[in-house]
Amino acid sequence: QVQVVESGGGLVQPGGSLRLSCAASGSGFSMNDMGWYRQAPGKERELVARIISGGSTDYADSVKGRFTISRDNAKNTVYLLMNSLKLEDTAVYYCYAEEPYKLGYREYWGQGTQVTVSS
């Protein structure tokens, strides 16, 4: 059973930076797609950034130029460097990982980590 564990959330002032980490363990495979979603109070969960095993990335328009996603395939770990944080970045950030399974994939999610941007 794959476990996905996030870390690195916290409280930061506007304009500050945080780095989130997410490790997927318990699989004998290299994860395919890994990434981050977030959910703010009263809002739907939205994609923040994703990265596939080959390195291609995709970002939400609201974070382009401020957030950078990267991964260590050997460790099945994905990182999210968040710079120039804004009040509206406040949310619970969830990591997911896709494990190859038969002819498709199985998706696993972390428990979420809170990011609060406040002065």
C-alpha cells in the first residue's frame, strides 16, 4: 500500500516563501504523475501544479512565475517551492501520486498540509 506524506506547510507573511515536500512510499514502482492540489475554505479543490516522470510540468495560471514544482524520481518525492506568496494562496495543500497499475494507474493522496499567508 502506497503512503503519501506531505510536509512543509505553515504560516508565512505575504511575499514570503515556503517549500512543500511530498514523499510516496511503499511502492516498487516509480510514480508517474505527481502534483499538488489545494482547497481554500468554501472553495473547490483546484490543481496547483503537476509534474510527470519525464519532467514536464503544468501550473495553474494563478501560480505561474511564483511556484516551481520539481521531483526526485529515485525517491518518489515531489517538491513545491512557493515564492511571492499572496493572501489568496492560503489553503490546505494536498499531494497526489499516480502508481502504475496493470494497464493504468492508481492514485494516492496525502492528508494535506495547511499553508496560511497572513500579515
